[in-house]
Amino acid sequence: MSEKVVQNWITLAEYDLQTAQAMLQTERYLYVAFTCQQAVEKILKAIYVKENQQTPPYTHNLLRLVDSLSVSAALNEEKMRFLETLNSYYIESRYTEELS
């Protein structure tokens, strides 16, 4: 896999962060959390490609992704809980029944 693939994941993550900022300004908080989850997912996939030289797994589970990366050793329990919280926003924002 090429550096171009890694850069594409990074560009997509940056786009998601810009979207999160726009949603924050308009108080669309559910989508702020969702796009932040997406940004982190894409950065982790960029790292995966860089480290493994192959297509990342087809998953949105941040904990599963980070588990297969060298950065996992640098993440303490608090950071892992944060990733777990972000995971829940992928599901909640896609399948929510209320906007409260």
C-alpha cells in the first residue's frame, strides 16, 4: 500500500474534523460526536495501512482497530475508555430514536 492511501485516510479524517466543527457551531451535537468518531477511525486506519501495508479491517470499532496497532501500548485506561465512548456514538447517531 502506498503513502497515497495513508494520506487519503488522513485527508478524510481532517474533513470529518472540519465537519464536526461546523456541526458544533450549529449545535448539532449528535453529529459532532459521530464525525469525531469517524475522524478517529480514519486516523487509526491510516496508521494501520502505514504499519501493515494492507487494507484495514472493515470495522467501525475503534477498540478493535487500536488493538492491532503499535499505538495501543501508549494508550492508558482513560484513553481506552474514551475510545469506547466514541464507539457508542457511531451506533447512537446512526440508529437513535430521540434527539434529546
